[in-house]
Amino acid sequence: MRYNKGFTAMVAAASLVRGSLAQTWCGKNYMANQSVVPPGGQFILPTRSAEPLLSFRCAPVFRPYLEEDAKSAAFIVDTPIVYDWIAGAEPISLSSNSGSSGGSTGLGSLSVTISVGSIHTTANVPLNATGIQIPVDISTLNAQKTAYNVTCSATYSTPSSSGSQPANGQIFDTSSSLLYLPDTNASVTKTDLRTGALWVRPASGNGGAFAPFVPQGFYINFDEYLATNLSMIDQLKDDGFNTLHPIPPYDNLTIFQQVIERTISVGMYIVYDMRSNYQNLSTVAQQVNTYASIPNLLNWETAHEPDGNSDPQNAAQATYDLIYEIDGYHPVSIVLNCQDYNFSPYIKGADIVLQDAYPIGINATWSPVWNTECTPDFGHCGCDNCQGQMWDVKARVQTFKDRLNILGFDRTKSVWTTPQAFGSAAYWNTTPTGIQWAAMGFTSFSHGAIGSKSYQYPTTTNNETSIEGTASALTVLIQKYVQPFLVDPNATSTNYNYQGVDAGVWYNGTSYLLVVVNMNSTQVYAPYQEMGLGWITNATKQVQRVVSIYEIPTASGNLTGITFEPGGIGIHIATP
């Protein structure tokens, strides 16, 4: 990078401090002259059930569907047995010989009917299964801006020992919506609700097929950087990034148009940010009408840290509803900063929920900006309720994913991450290294994030250990090796923690993807068996090391495991 990284860090940090000048942050007082007042707004976890519950959910495979998709449309149905009173869960009476809830064998099936408009489609779905697709031809419906209401009904009859089905069955109902829009030559961003991944046409606007897409991008200040140096867009593209997120205000609309045109020419997607005025609905309408048709628009972003600022809890949803009334062809995202403050009302205004925990370089217990302590009830230390470790990012992503599932939005809302790419000022006494920056992205993917936009650009450079030096080699490898697993609806995934080594494992039916971060400050040997890969007996022959940083080579004897130095990261492909 050819920019002053010290100045960049001060600008980034100053903007975050300015954002914290609200009377409270995450509902907490934080100044020395303020008293401790518990913030409230905590997420309510579901109670446990002693008896089995059915979490019956259904959703269209894609949002939106276009007229060209009508004949190939489908819905995805989930029927897991759970023991928490999550949204929509209902008691279900299982047969005495059905066994545990760990699988679907012996549990029988449900007769599921999906009704939308005049269309009614029925299919049998195994009990305690996820990701079952049911084709639904929607070509007889009229494509329209208003979403269709969908009713999904399931009838379950307990299998008898003889295999016959009794006449009286248990009935379960749930609802969903179908967004079925007219075809258009303008930009469209679909969401695959099987995986949460976006599907896009080429950013050039010259047509082409939809393809799955994992955003790897950066926030960049429009007025301070882009307005005077469009070459930064080319630099980001050269570093392998595919998404640009200009931070408003966009005061010079002529140059903003040049930004759009430059991103189109280099093949990058753009996020339109309304943080400055998302609560002004007339202004929102004007912006949506103006920019909805640009060929490389990825999505709208509205509320930026509304939880930190204590914005009105219904504001994001009001904006979300208006955007869908006008557009509907692009999803809406918001960014949440707080660890646990009014999560449920704010996420109603989003399809995509970004977390932006910035833990590297903070003092987790004392604010150097406000000279006050930080506790769960008081203070602002730059990362809400954080420990100042990589673990904070892992925990934030996983917590957001878990909450969306509890609320019934596991299919319809996805989580993205915002890796920290700044520091050395304000709350942060250091800037993440390139490896730390990469590790934040790795652990986010392992815990369910399906997109990444780092904050903010320009960032550190000059050598291969800097953020940009790492990114230029890493982004292309993520696209080539990690993205295919993230967007594959047939791939299974799980994560493991072994003595502080965080591992995400995906399996696509042929190969395994292993993404590893050693979150310890010490060397750790992690056996493959502890990461679900006990079948590996000779890593030299069975494992391809795509990325291996601070890892002691296999030649040292690591044939059935990995030895990582502190902070080590890896991307491995394992094939039985």
C-alpha cells in the first residue's frame, strides 16, 4: 500500500470515538460523571423441555425468485427434534421404539403440504431431517413486488411396530413468504436460503448466469479517500477483493458515479450505505429509486451500529419494509456492535446481520478514552463485553447464528463478519497483523459467517506480514478452496474446539475442508481425530495444505495431527 497507515488508523479510530459520543453505548453509561445503570435489553434464551419438540420450518430455496425461475422453484423444509422452546417449536409424541433424536431412522415421516396462492404441493419428509427440498412450480402465480404468504402444514403419524400408520396424526403448521418478482435486466442479488450465500450475475452488467458468491471486501471512506483517489479501487481488486463498501456521506455525486463506474469496469460489487439517513424514509426512497438499477449493486446497508447508538428499535424495520416495497431485488444488511443489547428488535430490519467486534489491542477492563472501567453494566472499551482476544470474534459470530436459530430466522437471515483492519489509536493500542486479520475471517467462516467486509481501507502494508500483504495471497485461495464448500447446499459442516484450537470442518461428499485457528499464546498439537478426521493416518498423502502459517511441517512427525505455533492458521483439504 502506498498510503500513510498511521494517519489511516487515527482517522478510523476517531470516527469510532465520535460514534460513541451518544449518551450511552450499548445502553451503558461510560463517562466518569455517570452512574452505573444496568442497560437491559438482554437476549432471552429459550427454556429447556423435558419432552421432544418439533421445530418445523419451511422457506423458499431462493429469495427472490424471478419469472425465469418459476418452473424450477422449490422450498426447503426442516423437521429437527429439539429440546429447547425455540420459536415455533411444538410438542411431538414419538413412538416408544423411535430411539434417540440423533437421527431420523425409525421416527417415520411427515406429510408436508406447501400452499401459496392457488398452488398446493404435498410431499413426504423424514422426521428429524434438515434441508429437504420440495419442488413447487409457481408459474401460475403472477410475478409482483408484494411477497406471497405461504402456509406449510405437516401431519405426523407415529409409526406402529407393524409398520402401519394410525389414522389420527399430529398436525403442525408454520408460515413463510415467497418473493416472486418480474424478470429484469437490471441487477439482482438472490439469496440461497439453503446456505445463506448470495447469487449474482457478473458485475459488468453485460448479462450472464447467476453464480454463488462470497463477499470479500472492505469499508472505505468516500469523502476522505475515494473522492480523491479512485486508484484505491484498482488496488483492492489487485489484492483479490470483490466487494467495495463506500462509507457515506456521498457528498460529491459526480465522483460517486465515477466510483460506481470504476467498480463496474474492474468487476467489483458495491454496497450502498444509508447509515447517515436511514431513518429519513423519503430520503431512503429517493436513494433506492436512484441506485437500485446499477448493474453491480450487491445490497443495501441501512443501520450501522443502531444498538450502540440506541436508535429507535423499529427504525431499521421501517426502512427495510420500504426498501422491499420499492426494490426487492437486493437484500438489506445492518451492522450490530453490541454483544447483547436489543438484538431481537434490530435484526427484524435485515436479511444480513454483520458483527463488528474489534478486540485486537483493547484494554478489556479499562477505557483509555474515558478513563473509566468496563463491566457488563458500564463502560466503553471499544469492543463490547470483550476479552480482547481472537475468541471474541468467534463467540460473536456463533452467538449471532445461535440467536437467529432461536428466533426462527436460521434460513431467512445470515451472518457476515467485519474483521478488524485498523488500530494503534483511541481504544486500540495496536493494529492486527496480517495473520490476526486472516484468523478473524477464518474463525468467522468456521462459525457460520457467509461474507466478510473488513473495516477499514487503506490498511497496513509494506511487507507480507501486514494485512494487505496477507490479503493479496489469501483472498484468491479463499475463493478457490473455501467458497465452494460454503456455498454448496449439500455440504455438511461442524466446528470443533480442541485446547483452544478452533476448527471448522466441511464435507461435500468427496473431500473435507479444514479451516484452523490456534487461538492460544502457546504451541498446541491438535490430533485430526479431535477435529472429526480420525481416518487420517498419513497427512503427507491424505492432506493438501492450502494455507499453513506458523504450522510445524508434517515432516516433523505430524502424520495424524497438526502442531501450530501461537496464532497459527491453516486451510487444509483432506481426501479419504
